[in-house]
Amino acid sequence: MNAHDRRLGAVFSALADPTRRRLLGRLAEQPSATATELAAAEPVSRQAIVKHLQSLDEAGLVTPARAGREVRYALTPAPLEDAAGWMTTVGAQWDRRLARLRGKLEAGK
Amino acid sequence: MNAHDRRLGAVFSALADPTRRRLLGRLAEQPSATATELAAAEPVSRQAIVKHLQSLDEAGLVTPARAGREVRYALTPAPLEDAAGWMTTVGAQWDRRLARLRGKLEAGK
DNA sequence: CGACTGTGCAACTCTGGGGTTGCATGAGTT
DNA sequence: AACTCATGCAACCCCAGAGTTGCACAGTCG
């Protein structure tokens, strides 16, 4: 619904594809890379990599920067933290609920 | 490639859908729920919810348990922690690389 | 200028996933 | 046994997305 939730969905959709996860992995080690460079190490065409990088860009996970005639992509880990925060929130809520339930059982015993 | 990576992909794919995220949210508050119960609060059919719950089950995020004639689904937050761990790992790696780079620039100055 | 190389754009195929409807089955209830 | 209600199964539609190929365009360098 919110813009926030859509961003969240974009991040998870981006992370759902193994190729994109590998791209993120490489961009975590390497400061920046071009689509053709990344495509050399992947089993698919350059165009496919370009599309993946566009998805990652729309999720805010990667930032393109023109450098002469090539475009270098760099990692932007901020949305990653946000998404991880959402997950731990859900997990924590569950844990709290479980703790309350256990407390009630103790009291009732 | 590994089973671990496929599990990771399943979790992220599961989280990519807004309906499934809402289902997880409800299961974080409620101890357990049936497909028909959950479908009542969602704008789609029960069959759609069943399919979503199957996805969540395959991702290990939810566990079905037969109770009489109904099937109650409960949250299993463990894979959530794993996936969050992967994300923070990528982010941390990036941060370390950035710190090293900054150190080198300082030294070279 | 002309040659080379990386990007960008467009059209196209094809599979998978979200959603639907219809009906059969299975488990309690009376 | 008859009834009720949740679940399970199957066939089907539709579209987003992953991948491809082909070609045009833009910097860079001889």
C-alpha cells in the first residue's frame, strides 16, 4: 500500500533471483563494476544482466554512475538493512507473543 | 546452487508478495490460523490463500498442523533470521571494504 | 575520419506464479 | 445415515519477468 511497503516488495523481489544475489555478492567485494564486466562471469547474456541491474536499481540496492562511455554500478546497502529490520520485527513480535503465552501458562499452573 | 541457497531464494520469493507478507504479519500476532480464516480478511479467494501458504511452507516460514477437520498454520521465524543474516553479511562486507579503502586513502595522503 | 567497443532500445519467446471456478473428499455433528 | 463445513484437487486464464537476438547509437583511439 504505502510507498514503504512497495519498496520492501521491490527489495525482496530483487533478492528472490539467484543471479541478482550473486551480482550483489560481487558488488559487495568489488567497489563497482559495469554490466559487461559482470556478464562475463555469469552464464547469461549482457542484456539479461542489464535488466537485473535495473531491477536492483529500482529496489535502491545499486546505483549507476556514468564514467566516460561506460556505466559503473555500485552497491547501496541501505535498503538491505531496512528489509532485514522488517524481518527481525516480525520474528521479534512472534517471540514476544510466545513469551506472553508461556507466562500465562506459568501463572495458571 | 546449494540447498542453503535454494532455501534462501524460497524465503525471498515468499517475502516478495505483499499478500504473503500480510499473512506472516497476522501469524506473528495470532498463534495460528486456518486458510479459510485468513482468506476472510484478504481480498482474494481461499484457494489463493492456500497456494500462498504452500509457498510459505516450502520456504519453511510456516508449519501446518492438522487439528480435527481443519489445518492450522503457525509461524516459524527461524528462516527469517537466516535470511536477515545473509543480508547483513552482504552489507557488512561492503562496509568493511569501504573502511579499508578509506584507510588506504588516509595512509596515501 | 574510420574502426572498435560498450550501451541502449525494441521485438519476441516462453515459463512460472497469482488468481479463478467447479467439484470431490473427509471429518465432525445431529 | 444425513447434513454441514473445511479442505483438497484439477483445469484453466492471464500477465509479469527472465532470457534471447538484432541493430542503432555513442565515446575512444589509431
